[in-house]
Amino acid sequence: MRGSDEHADAGTDGVARGVTAALALVVAAMAWTMLHREAPVAAVSAEIARHRVDLNVAGIDELALLPDVGPAVAAAIVADRAEQGPFADVDALARVRGIGPATVAALAPYACVGGAPVDEAASDRR
């Protein structure tokens, strides 16, 4: 009987080594994903910044792609624009319910009014 116990231990050790190796691969893959997932986000943000969203023309779908803006805030922007008229500048977004100074600052690099980009000096002062 002793021989069969030795084989069982050897088999268990082999399984344990295999599980350990598999877990190491999973952890390595998760770490790589966590380290590299910011690159696509940065690339998309840079592309959006090159093609700023005109707050006086954009619809809900386009506005919802902006940072800190989801469908509800995008709808509020469109509703405010319809009720109060076009935005004079990006800072005027503060008049929209649900948008405060922090959101205006986050949107500044990605937004414009009338097709004109935001004044970079004004964006830097925020």
C-alpha cells in the first residue's frame, strides 16, 4: 500500500505545480492588462482633443462621449441650449444643472463653441 501513497503524493505535487503555474500566468496577464489599459484611453482622449466637440451643435450621443458627461448630463446640456440659447463659451456650461467648475475644467480640452477651440490660456487658469 505504501507504494500507492507515494504515487498519489507525486500526482498531487504535479497537479499543485500545474495549478501554481496557471495561477502565475493569470496574475501576470491581469497585471499586464492593468498596466496597459490606460494607453488606449489616452489615445482616444488625444484624438477627441484634436477634434473638439462644439457645445452649440453636438447632440446627446456626441456630448455623452465627453469626460464626466453621460447620457443624462448630455441631455441636460441639449435641453439647456434649447431653452436658454447657445453657449457663449465653455465656461457657460456651468449654467447647466449637474455641471460644476470641476466638470467644466475637465471638458475644456475637449470642447469649443462655434467651432472655435477653447482659449488655452483660460483652460490653464482652471
